[in-house]
Amino acid sequence: MRIYKNLSGNSDVAAFETGADYIIVRFKEGEFREFTYDYAKAGYFAVETMKHLAMGGKGLGTYINTHMRDKYSKAA
């Protein structure tokens, strides 16, 4: 996993991992801390947007909370 840069300074996202058709996002706290979003459940555009935000280090947590709350394929 790569550490999320958290350029805004107030994100709950701690780290992420990307693959060809998915992103795994690890949060700092919560009952389930890792969520997998993939093309099949979340859609191509959303996963690619999350990858872009993750690499940029800003906006990923907000995007997930606003658009992706229940669109994960796996929670661990």
C-alpha cells in the first residue's frame, strides 16, 4: 500500500493500493478499515477518478463520502 499524502491535512484516508480495475482504500479508523472499489460495482469512471485523486493526495475521502459510500465490492 502507498501512504496517502493527505495534502488537505484532514482526510480519514491513510493509504491506498491500485490495480488495473480496482482501488483499495485504507481508512485510519472504523469497524471496517479497507474498502475495495472495482469496475464491476463502482464503475470505470469512479474507480479511475479515485485513482487520480489518490495519486494527487487530495480529495479522495471527500469523493468517497459524497459519491461512493455503498459502492464498494469488499470491506475488511
